[in-house]
Amino acid sequence: MVVFNSYGPEMKIPVEHLLPDRKIVKYMSREARAALATAGALVRETGAGGRTPVYYSTDLAEFENYQVMATARESAGVYAEAPEEFVTRGLGAVTPLYQFRILQNTPLSLISICLRLTGEHAVTYVQAGSLLLHALCHQPGEPLLVGAGRTHLDGTAEAGFALTECGRLGSSRWLGSREPAVEMLRAWAREGVS
Amino acid sequence: MKPRVVIWGVGIDCPAGTGWEEVAASVATARRATGPVSNFDASRFPPNAAGEVKRNGEVERLSTSIDRKAVFLEEALRQLAQSSSALAAFPPEKRHFFVGMGLDYLDIAGVAKAGEYPPEGMIQFLHGSVNSAREMSQRYGILGDFSVNVTACVASTQALGLALRRLRQEGGAGSVVIAGGADSMVNPVHYIGFHKLGALSGRMEDPSRASRPFDVTRSGLVLGEGAALYALSRLDDAPEGAVLGELAGYASTMDAYMLTDPDPTGAQVARAALAAIEDAGLTPNAIDCVHLHGTSTPKNDPAEGAAMKLIFGERFSEIPVYSMKGQVGHTISACGAIELASILWSLANQAVPVTVNFEEADPAIPLRVVRGAPLPMRIDNILKLNAAFGGQNAALVVKRYGT
């Protein structure tokens, strides 16, 4: 089964029903919200959970959606004139939360925490081939969650998750692909895992 | 029976040295390798300590437009390629490249000089890890499978684990995997980020003593940087006489606990360790020493202590342990790979290294941390643990070749 969601820039991404603690939402980027909402829907439909392995691909950060953009804007002017002032201005712009929002493993961490997933895992970067490689190298016969997410410069957030197993992936046309993994999940949602 | 996978080449560039011999000498003598930040002006930063890569004793200073971790990764790859002609014996499409990498580098000075800050314009100052790793691998003729892991502090451990699994698969014969990782968070933007998390050591009276794994006075981590890469293949494909160790087990788990803190019970760390030990065909009693994650933070170190008790039972306080982070700091996504070098040192020298800056034991963490001088002992099997912010855990088992 495959679930794929695309949330436009102004769309709210519903995750509140999945949170063990409402405060955790402050750590979420739009990608993390999209990934959690999508994984949550799949887990609810399929009953996957617990030690089900999760292999997730994140994508190039388009900084408009991260606090570091504010850091750069606040600090950059000062940095050019007086780098030592960067500390004061840069520090002022950075909230402690931004580091969590830009860490590439945060979406998977949040999925793990909110959906109580404790199994094997990895986070790969961008390329569908890399994500598939991890899934293919997993023990045959076990169901796996394979997912990907990204945010676009305009704030659109997309994520897809599939429940599959490595035996189904050996002849995938996405093996070795440099295309973004989120495109693979989009295609799987249309055509089935292949 | 699982095919045996061995490590037979190493390239390394880290605060403890450039090249295997320099790093091995540093580990042997427990030379402190952290100090005040030098590659950018951190004089006004509240904490000011890092483990930085040096060339001829001086911190490597690069233009701010250059991603430091890419430079270290290339140095590690260059060493590997030059040290052994054996790589060339593998067809290019049977050479695979699996690395753990850190956050993309943002050239903040470049942004400042540009003077205009349109959102889409920021991208040009962002150095994508996957692009640099891909370009490098192709330039060195490594044209098989490719993967960049970005699972933070377990990224390179997972890259090594992927190498083990890939080589065990049908199709692993006749292949070589170059696996490891690279990172540098020692730049203004990410350094501030870690400071804002409250993760950095406050022991600034002497930056070389600020990273203090398991010490009762520890107060946080010291950021480090660097890269390490290894050549791995099935035993039958390894060059004669070159084997440094056998990578025998791997597993990963997630805490599903909190984003900010590890699970203090260490339950999932222990589960990863036990699964890796089982994957290696061993039991916990066969493990001779443990190379821990040991970040020097108030919460990580006791969580690992709790995990050790779950893994080893009553033996947990007797089995010698070590953390390389006292010496080089926390190299984040590269730490699993860089710290594998100390494992290979342990196997070659049949000793557990000194954990640098461990001076006074924490009664709450009654582990046998080696201090003073390396502990000589018979070492056949080593357990390696790493854990990431957000609760991701990874474990490796490395055997002495010939065991």
C-alpha cells in the first residue's frame, strides 16, 4: 500500500491527532509534518508499527522554510562589516528549535516518537537509488516502511510512504536512480510499487 | 553461512591526524586534539572549543566558500586510492560508495558579501553533500552503488552497516565498498546552532580538556570534524596480507522516546547491540571491550551506562570501555567512521586506548573506563555503539582477523 500527500503552501498539515505531546509540534518543519501525517495514515491503514523498519529519504533544504534563513538575513549584513558582531546578531536570530528543524534525521525521529516505531532504519539524502539500496539490503521477508519527503521553495510540502518488502524491489526501475526519492513515491502511489 | 566481510584499506583526516599512522600514534599516546576554534573567528562565542583538522600542526584554514567536510572526504579518498593498487583490480561498476555526511554547508560569508537576500538566491551558497560525494566518487572511478546517509550521529555507522549487508548479498562477490563518512559543523551557523541547543561543553578554562566522556565533571560535547573511509570486501576478494579487521555484525534501532534526550533506560541501544552481536554469530560474553559513543553530555553517558548493564548483566562494570570523543570531540556524522580507526588500533595493538580527559569517575556510571595508559589484553571482538539526536541508535561488531 502507498500513501502520498502534497500540501500547498497555505495548507495546514494535520498531525495533532498523532502527537503524544502537543509541545512536540514546535520541532516540526513542514517536511516533518508532511512525513508524519503520511506515515501515520499508512500505519493506521495497515497496522504496521513497533519494530517495522523505516527507510526514509529527505531532500535538499530549501531554506525559506528553515530558521537558518532568518539567521542568514539577520547576520549577514553584520557579518560583512564586523564578523565579531555576528555572534550577537546571529545569536539573536537563532531559536534553539532551528537546529532540530534543519537536522536531516528529525522527520524520521518524529515519526518514530509519534508512531512508536523502534526498528531498523536509515535516512538517506535525495536520491531514490540510495533509499532503495537500504531497503534491498534489509532482511528478506520482513515488511518495511519506505518513505520520502521534501519541501519546495514556496512552502509546498510533499511526502509518500509505502509498506513493502525487499523482495518486491529487486527489479525496480528506480534502482540506481538519481531522481529525488519523493518522485519514486509519487510514481508508486499512481502505479503501485515497481 | 554468511560471507565474511573484511576491512583492508583506510583513509582518514581528523583532529587526531591525517593518515593512518598519525592517527594511530595519537590514539596510542592519548594526545589531546581539541583546542580553541581556529578556522573562523570564534573569539566572541560563549563556548570556544573544537576538534579541528590540522596540517603540519596548524588548523586547516580554508576559504569560507569551501565546504570543509568535502575537503576532508577527498583527502580520505585520496589516501585510500593511493595506498593500495588493489582498488583498481575491481571493475568500476563493482566499486560502491556509501558515506554518512552532515548538514549541507551554508556559506554565510558569501551571503553577506552578496548583499541581497532573496530566498531563491540563498541556494547558491548552499553546498549539497550528495552532490560533492557523487562528484568525488565518479572522479575516482567508483561507479557502482551510491548512498549518502544523513542520519546525523549514526550516519557513517549506518554507511558501514550498509556495506556489510551489501557485500553479504548475492552479487557482493567481486565487489569493493568504500564506506565511511565526513562532517564539519565547525562553522559559524552550525556552531551557534549547537550552542543554542545547550549541547556544548562549558569547560572553557582549557578547551583541550573540555570533552570529558564519562567524567563526573563533564558538561557537554565539543564539536569535531573530519572524515574516514575504508575499503571493504568479502574475504576472498581482499588483497593478501592487508586485512585490518572483520566487520561481522550490524543493527540499528530507534528510541521512540524524545527528540531532545536519549531514553535513559538505554533499552533500544541495548537491543541494537544485542542484535549486532547476534548478527556476528556471537554472544555478549564473547565481547572483549566496547567502544562507546561517549559524547561527554550529561544525558548520553548515563544512558549508555544503562545500556551496558542490559547488554552485559553483571559483567557491565568489568568490561573495558573507551570513547574517542575525549580526544577529537564529536565529529557528528563522521563519528562512527573516524572512531572505527580506534577499533582497528585496538585490534592491531591488543589494547584498549585511554579515554582522554576521563579523570574522575561518575558514581552513577560505574563503567571501566581506561585511563593513564592503554590497557593491554586479548581482544578478539569489539562492540561499537553510536547514537543520534532524536533517538537513532546503531551498533557494529568488529572481529580481529584470524579469530
